[in-house]
Amino acid sequence: MRQKLLTFSLRLATYTIYLPDMETGGLFDALRTLKYSNAVEVIDEVLAFNPAASVADIRKYASIKREAAEMQLKEAEARIERAVCRHCEVEIVHGTDGAWYHGRTPSWGSRGCRSYSFNRLGTWDDTLDRRWTATPT
């Protein structure tokens, strides 16, 4: 049984948001809930600025907000320093802590070449020394 999270009305339609049902496809429901909670935030922001806003106004604002978020993501991606590891020849990134990490983002990568081989291959690459860490060429 899904629990009701909130109900809100926008002009002629009424929407009901439910909490995720983790027993029956919970991931999908959780993502949908997140999507709707973001939609509610956008609606609240527009209506706080203009209480007489139309659905078209809200859609335009949401589009502008999404484009701004995509631009921020691209700018952040461009600032990440990248290289190739001299030991295992895998892409590495420079973390904010000054260390190098295997992978595309420091938070998901691994410093050790051999430990990252498990993420890539599903098994340990025994040709890589356990002492090797991500080091740019």
C-alpha cells in the first residue's frame, strides 16, 4: 500500500504524489517521486514570484532552470583535470584533495590500479602491482 505524500492543485488539475513502494518496483517509484518533488519545487518558485502564473509560464521557467543546470554541469566537467595512468593506461582524474583517481569522477574512482581493475573487469588484474596508484603519464 503506497502512502500519500502530498496533493496539490495547479489550475484545472489535481495531482497526488505517493511515497515509494519499496516492495514493488521501489527504485522506479523513488525516481518518479524525486521527479515530482522537483516539479513541485519549480511550481512553488514560479507561484511565489507570480501567483497568477500559467502552466506555460511554469514550463518556460522549468526549461530555463534545466538549461542552467546543464550549463553548470558542463562547466564543472570542463574544470576536471584528466590524464592517463602510466601504470594501467586507464583514464584518471585529479581530485579536489590533490590525489589522482581512476575513472571519470573522483568520488566514484579508486586510487589503486589493481583495485580499479576489479571495477572494470569484474576480477583482479594480477599483472598490476598492488602498490601502484593512479599516476599521470
